[in-house]
Amino acid sequence: MKKLTLAEQVENILARTKQGQYDARQLRNLYRNVGANKELTDAQRENLVEAIEIQLWKDHPREAKRLFGARNRETRSQLEKYFTSLRERFDLSENHHKNKVKVGGSVISGHAKIYDYISYRNNDTRDIVFLAFRKIDEDMPLDIPVGKYLVGESDVESPVL
């Protein structure tokens, strides 16, 4: 029996991972083995970790969150830094829409992967303005909508979900 080279083994594992042939436990163990293997090149390691992460999020999101943390940790951190800067520069005491970074209902309902936003509601005009980071599904790029709409308006181009 021919012994496979490391490059052949990596290609084999990548193919099997992309085909969904590993369960959550196997993917978790594979991830740890990739991190511990000193013979892998940086490119091989990156390709394997990316394939494992994609497959875990697709088929085993609970395990992926346990292993990698919440999907929105980077976007939330960036939005919190920006919101802190806004609070230092502007008086937000009249905000009637909570002064914090919020998670959109589309994430809670499972219709989006990432939807973090900040908003300001002017009670006099009933306008809500918002800045959001959203990613509806895995294949979409991160979208950063900024918008304004009237409370109760049903036809909104980029609503805060």
C-alpha cells in the first residue's frame, strides 16, 4: 500500500471536509490536530482550518460556537468601539431606543448569521437612524447598512431587524 504524502493527505482531508463526511466530534479533533501538527505549511494549516470552520458552522453551529466563539464577536467589538466614540462626542441622553449595541431579531429567529446594530430614536420626529453590521448567510459578504426610517413605517429599504 502506497503511503500518501502530507500534501496528498491534506487534499484528501479538505475534500472529505467539504463533502461533509465528518461529524462534529471528528471536525473538532481534526481542528486540534491541525493546530498541533508542526509539519503543515502555513497555507495548508489555513486551508484546513477554514474548511473545518465552514463545515462546523454549516452542519454543527453549536459546536462551532463552542470552539470558535460567537460569529459576531468581531463585528460587535468594532461596533461597540464606534458607539463609545459616538457617546463621547454627542449627547445621546434623548435616545429613546436604548444606548447600546443590539442584536437584530433576524439573528434571534435564525434568519441571519450576523446582525448587530446601534440606533437612535428621536421622539419628536419618530425617526430611527441606525448603523448595522449584517451577514444574512455564509455566502454573502458582510454588509454595513446605514439608514433612517419613520417608526411604524412598513416599507423600509434597510430596516433594523
